[in-house]
Amino acid sequence: MGLYSENDTEQKKTVAVGKPRWYVVQVSAGCEKKVKTDIEQRIHGFDLADRVLEVRIPQSPSVKVRKDGSRYQSEEKVLPGYVLVNMVLDDHAWQMVKNTPNVINFVGAEQRRAVGRGRGHVKPLPLSLSEVNRIFKQMDDAEPVVKIDMEIGDQILVLSGPFKDFAGEVIEVSGDKNKLKALLSIFGRDTPVELEFNQVEKQG
């Protein structure tokens, strides 16, 4: 016996039983980690460990550069606002995931209402094997992305080297090379100069 009555055919369209598949769940912005943790806790509370097998946040490695030039490892979301759930989609598992705080809905096909103009229910659609492989391959093979708190147009001050105490404007950022190019006023002329991230300080 499911969670719904036999007459609730519209709701029954949204569930299916079978082998575990990967589903995409849309969540509130910035709540990916919280949703992952909450679902994992609810799996045990609802005794659904045999049906909800894994929750993953699609991420790739990144390296962030602080203003002093030091680096630290981080993770960059591949699909911001979404988590992946490997599950057997039956009534109980579907309801548990959908009712988790900060979950908006499963990604799938909207089932239109037979009458009225209200929005219908979303029928969760599993990812194909090729989609799953593509996403996980993107996560596993991704080269670390270098992120720095510096962008074109920023005003900088040179802290060391032959151009120490010169001020200028960033015209190019090469995160992978740990360098940037800035226009410095040298002898009254704007001259492009290549500098290391740790040689400059962002102004303003």
C-alpha cells in the first residue's frame, strides 16, 4: 500500500519502482551541502537506506588565490543549484526527498492537470547512462580552475619588484599562470607590465 489512495492517479504518475537510477533534484541557491546532509540523515530516519543509495553534489576542483598570493584548494560546483540522488523511485523515497527542506523539486516532465490552470506535478525523469557518465567524467577529469579576487578594470598597487609603489589598472588576468597584466604609468605613458599575483595589492 502506497502513500496515496487508489483514486489519486495524478500523484501515482510521479512514482515508479525499479533498479536504482540517478535523478537530478533542484534546490535553493547555496543550499546544496545542507540538502545533501539533510537527505543523508533522513534516509536513516525513514529507513530508506535500501532505496536512496547516494547523494552527490556535482563539483570539480579549484584553486583559489588570496590577495597575498597564497593558494588553497576548494571545490567549484559544476551544476549550481542541483544535487544528484541515486535511488529507487517509489512513493516513500520520492516523498522523503521532495519534502526535504530547501528542495524545490525533481527535474523531470511536468504532468499537466486534467482540469484547471494550476501547475501539475513533475514526473521525475532519471538521467541516461551517458548523461551520468558525462557528468562524473567532467568531475573526475577536470583540471583545477584557478580563481583569484582580481579582474579586468581593478586598480592595483605594485608591492615589490622594479615597479614597486606604481599604481595601475588590470587589463588581463592569467589565473593558470599566476600572473596578470596591468597598465602602469611609466614616464607619463601607460605601459603594459606583466606581474605576479603576489606582487600586487588590489585597491578599493
